[in-house]
Amino acid sequence: MSLPIETGLHRSYCLIERNALAHNIRLVKANLAPGAKLAAVVKSNAYGHGCRIAWRAFAEGGADWMCVDSLHEAVELIDDGCTCPIFNMGYIPPQHAREAVALGVHAIVYNQEQVMAFGAASSAATKPFRLIIKLETGTQRQGLGIKEAIDLVKTIARFPYLVFEGICSHFANIEDTTDHSYAREQLRAFNQFAETLTQNGYPVKLRSIANSAATILWPETHFELARMGITAYGMWPSGECRVSAQRIPKDLVLRPALTWKTIVAQVKDVPAGAFIGYGCSYQTTHPSRIAILPVGYFDGYHRALSNLAHVLVHGRRAPVRGRICMNMCMADVTDIENVCPGDDVVLLGAQQNEKITAEQLASWSHTINYEITTQIQANIPRIPN
Ligand SMILES: *Cc1c(COP(=O)(O)O)cnc(C)c1O
């Protein structure tokens, strides 16, 4: 049996505006450095937007590549008909080499063991397999120094079906500050790596270091491939990035694409002095009307939002009262007329003239917009809009 998932019938659901996703890609693509291609990052269920909806919208908007974090995500894209190049940015265990070669992803590599496994698998399949070496430029996450990188290229060259495609790296400190000296140093190191490899007789066909912030702020980081994550979804990497971008004379109006909605499950009148929810963390000071909403921290509506967040009902803000439960939460609708079970509630997004942004939810729960949307449970329906 399958239950209908039309809007309004599910406990909660996300509406995804495909035109907004395509718009964000077009906007950034129009400002790309000559020769650069644009990769849309669709890892983590497309930052919570639903991989299947997002990749199609990005392809329509002109994205040339898709970036994923794992082969599981690559399989989802390919099964859904995606034919553009897929860049697997996360770790691929050597045990998955055969599958990686069969899928034909571009794989990040940073150890000999992986390259040996990919070498053997590509030879067995007699199928070319493209490798991108991750370089360490200051993030101290994945990546290699130049000596190890050259050793790795030499190993790649020993296998007839392995192709040394290029290099990539990732910025550590570009969106968290308006002082970009650390990022400049990373870019300098990256350029140095590219030069050294070329001088050693290993030409670098593809260079990729830009994330959203770098793509917006610095055309000189675009090289052959810019990787666009958060901005593709219409959100800024940070307030600092937005401030830095204002110095650039460009009309960058990103459009957020996700609206997270639920419905009112029950409305109840409570007397003055009543405690609401677990831990009795909120006490009414006057007779109040409380709406029960069938969404909780299991769904990704963080418990840290307890007694802090607002939801939208009839286009007005209703404060969350008491602790957010696993599958439910309560909101105060005392001052909003005629709220009834079944009424539309917006947890994230706009309703009439009001809106709750991912940035606002992030600020209430001491995190970042990235975490807000990626934490919306994958099994909550994403409905294209
Ligand atoms: C997630 C990720 C990106 C995208 O970053 P945004 O800030 O969302 O643009 C780019 N590169 C790598 C390696 C990533 O893991």
C-alpha cells in the first residue's frame, strides 16, 4: 500500500522550486571565467532539496558537471538518467574500485592503495578511469603534499587505463571571514602545485578549487571547474561572504528554493499558568491557544529551536512553545484568528508577506544554513514546484 503524498496530506513535506534552482545556476554561470565549467554539488540529498529534483533543475540551468560525495549518490544520479560527468569528491574505499570504474565517475584520489585498486579494476574492465588528485593547501582534510602527489601521478602512469585528469583542493577559510589572506595563500599554493606538476612532465588538464564563496568572489579561482554548492540552492555561504560580495559590482540575487511545510494537527485552549511540553520549560502567562504540529527533531526540526523559533500560520509568526519533541512541537497561535486542524504551517520559507529563512533557523539553533537544510529527513517528501 502507498499513501498519497499530495501537499497537505503528509505530516510534513518540502516544496522545491525548480525554476529557482535553475536560475541560481544561470546567474553564476553567466559570471564564470572564460573556459571554466560549472559543477553543481548535489551531495547530501542535494543539500536536503532532493537529489532527483535538484540535478535535473541544475542541468536545465546549464550545470556541466555534478559533484557527489559517495558512489551511492553517483548511483542515484545515474539510475535517474543523469548523463553529465560526475565528480566523486569523497573517499572511495579500494574495495569499491570495480563499481567506481563501471560507473565511470571522476574520482578524487590521495593514496597509493586507491590508485592501485583503480588501476587493476580499469585494466580488468579495459575501460579508462579518470583520477583527480586532491592536494593539501591548508585545510588539513583530504589531500597530499607535492612530493606524494608526484609519486601518485607516477603510479597512475603505470596503468594503461588510468588517466591523470587533474588536481583539486578546498578552501578552509573563505566564507567565515572577510579577511581572505588565508584563502589567498591556499590559492598561491595550488597554483604552485600545478606549475610543479607541469614542470615534472605531468600536464594538469583540470584544476578545481572554487566552492560557492570563491566562485562568487574570485574569478581567478574558477580554472577549468568551479564547484557550486550552497549558492546553487539560493543560499549564501555566510553573512561575511555576502558582505564581501557587495563590494563586487554584480547583481547577484539568489533565489532560495525550499519551503518546508506542515499542518496543524490539533488546536487547544490552555489556561494561564499551564506548562507546555517536556521539562515544563514554558509556562503560559495568560490563557493561550496552542497549535500542535506533527514535526519534531526526528524530522530535522532541531531540538535547539525549542522556545526560540517561529513558524508561520495564516501568514503570521507563531512562536514555538516548550521543547521540540521527537515527532511533534507546539506553537502559540493565541493572536492568530481561526486557526484550525489541517491549516498550512510553514517551518522554513515564505507564507504571504512573512518568511523564515534557513539563516534565521541556523542563528536560533547556533549552526549554519548548510546544516538546517541537509538535516531535513530524507524520507520527508520533496515535491517539485
Ligand atoms: C561541499 C563541497 C563543496 C561545496 O561547497 P559550498 O560552500 O556549498 O559551495 C565544494 N567542494 C567540496 C570538496 C565540498 O565537499
